[in-house]
Amino acid sequence: MQQAITLVALNELIKNTLDTQLSPTYWVIAEIGELREAVKGHAYLDLIEKSDGGILAKIRGNIWSYTYQAIKRKFEAGTNTRLKSGMKILALVNVQFHELYGISLVIKDIDPNFSLGERARKRQEILDQLKSEGLLDLNKQFVLPKVSQKIAIISSVTAAGYGDFINQLEQNANGYRVHYRFFQASMQGKDAPKEIIRSIQEVEKLQIEARFDLLVLIRGGGAQTDLDCFDDYDLAKTIANAALPIVTGIGHERDESIADIVAHTRLKTPTAVASFILSGFQEYEDMLRRQMLFIERYTQKTLKNTSDTLVEKVHLLKNLFQGKISEKKNNLDQFSRQSYRLSLHALEKMQLKVETNQQSLKKATYFGIQKAQGRLDQHEKAIQRADPEYLLARGYTRTEKEGIPIHLTELKTGDTIVTFSQETIITSQIKKLEKNE
């Protein structure tokens, strides 16, 4: 059995072995899993290597204060960004083993060119993916309204650019009125993409009701690292697929962010976005003035041409109608004379016809009266013959039972009947009835 040693002795053995067997320094590619700055200026890092989302290796790293300040200045000057979690770096390290704290890497230097290239590579990968998915120019297919009066604003209430944007909209010299609605989102940091995406989705939910003309994404200027959130793939995809045109005014002078590239319109600052919106009002107003001036001039020209044409036509019509009136007047006089002659002739014919009809009517009336008188005499004789008095005078009698002629009622033995002659009324009682056959 091998002789046992103390833990301290083992750690010293490990330390001596590492010191003698390893090179003084190595250039190592790793990702910063976590970075903490100590009060005294030191930096403590967790360096990791990933594959398919899983961590393959992990080790602690330290940058002592003096070295850290120099590395930080050089890195930020070379990349326009600061060291942060999630960044892949190329670091010059010394492997160090401490008996109490274990193994770690002391970072001597970090190559900013590697991180700059890595950052550019990741950015290009995102752009290539967006291009392959047909998203780079998707939002640009919207046609901006001539006047954008209803605007959705995504920004942070604490962003200086937001205040400048609102002031410029509300205090424009022409008094244009813009209706806007604010949607809060962080404009920097790792949570910014998710918050901006959430705000875009909220705007889209309200779009049917609110009918926004466009959406603006604005913030003031800031450190380069504060703007890295606008290179996020998910945010770029959401902007590209948005249901309305998006205008960005992120406030930086460097190359466009990916959010700028996929947006409909990219402007440098929030105030530039406000000027862009107001310029739409101005251009539309200028267009209206030009149209009104054109209409006024066209109307004046048309009225003049029409007036001249009308005078000519009036003169032409006057001459034409005077000739027509004279002609019609002559025709009318001729027709009047002819009508007068024809009327006299027709009147004479009618007069003769009336006289003839009058003679015929007199004769017909005379003969009609004679015939009617004969018929009247015959009716008078018939009436006289039908008169009961006439019959009574001729010796006939009329017999009744209770005022009803006997041929109209039923008679029986014992009935009282009354018989009328011209001079007497005879009341009698039936003693016997026999049928007359």
C-alpha cells in the first residue's frame, strides 16, 4: 500500500506539478458565463464552453485590478462595447492552483479583435437567417400613410429621447396634432428584447380598435453595450412580422442595428423620427396647397374659356333664333290667314248643315209628337177600361171577404161577404158553396 500523505501535501504536489509541467500562459477561447466586479477593482469570472446548449467545461477566472482596468479600456476602445456575460473571448491566461481555493485562471490579456469578429459573426448569422426566411424587407412592404396621425410609441419613460420626441411632436410650429399612445419597455439590458416584443404584441392586439398608422421604437443615445439588445433575432423577427410599419429612432451613430435593418424606416434619433412624422403633415399640406392653386388656376382658365365660348354661342344663337323667329313669324302669319279662310268655309258648311238638321229635327219632332199622342189616347182608354167604376157602371159587381176579393181568399159556409155595385153595397151570408165547373 502506498504511503498516505496529507491534503496539504497533495495540493502542494498538484501546484508544483502544474507549475513545472504547464506553459506559463495559454490563449484560451471561452464564453463569459458570469462576470462580477469587486469593490477593489478586481474582476471575477466564470469561464464556460457550451455545445448544443449544454456546458462542457467550466473554470473560475480572475483579473486583478491593475490588469483589469487596462484590459477594459483596450477592449471597449476596440469593440465599442464592454465585457459582459454571454460574450465569447480569446484570453491569455495563466493556470494557477491555490491550496485553499483550488484551480483557476489568471487572465493577463483579452484580444478585442477576436470578440469583435465573433460579435460580427453572430450578427451576420442572424442577418443571414432573417434573409433566408424572407424577413429583411417584409416590414418595408407597408405603404406609409401620407399623414400619420395615430402613433403607437414603444420606449421607456426614463429615456431622454422619449421626452424630446414628445416635445417636438406637441410643440411643432405648424400646430399639427398627433394622437399617440405610449407602451412601456426597457430599452437596454438582457430583458429589453422580451419587453419590446411584448409591447409590439400588445400594439397589434389593439390595432383593430385603435387603427394606428405606424409604430415607433425610440430611445436616446447610450453606451454601445446598451444597444446590443437591438441585435436580437427574436426582436428582429417580431419587427419584420409586425402588423403595421415600424420606424426606429434608437439614437446611435454606429452601423445600423438589426432592428434598424428589418424596420420599415430607420432614423438616427427620436427627434429625427418626430421630424419625419411632422414632415408628412407638411408635405401633405404643401400638396393640398399646390392642388388648390392648380384647381384655382384651372377653374379661372376654364371659366374664361367658357365665358368666351358662351358669348360666341349667345351671339350665334341670337342671330340664328332671330332668323328662325322671322321665318316662323311669316309662316305663322300665312298659316293664320289660311286658317281664317278655312275656318270661314268650314263655318259656312256647318251653318248649312245645322239649318238642314234643324228642318229635319222639326219634322221628326212633329211626327213623333203625333205618334206619342195616339199612343197616349190608347193608354187613356185602357186605363178607363181598367177602372173599377167603369166596370161597375157597366153592371158588374165586386165581392170581398173582410176587404179581400173573394178570388184571393178561401170561402166557407157561414162567411159574411160584401158585394159592391155602382149604386149599392150588399152584405150577405154564404149559405151554400158549389164549385163552378
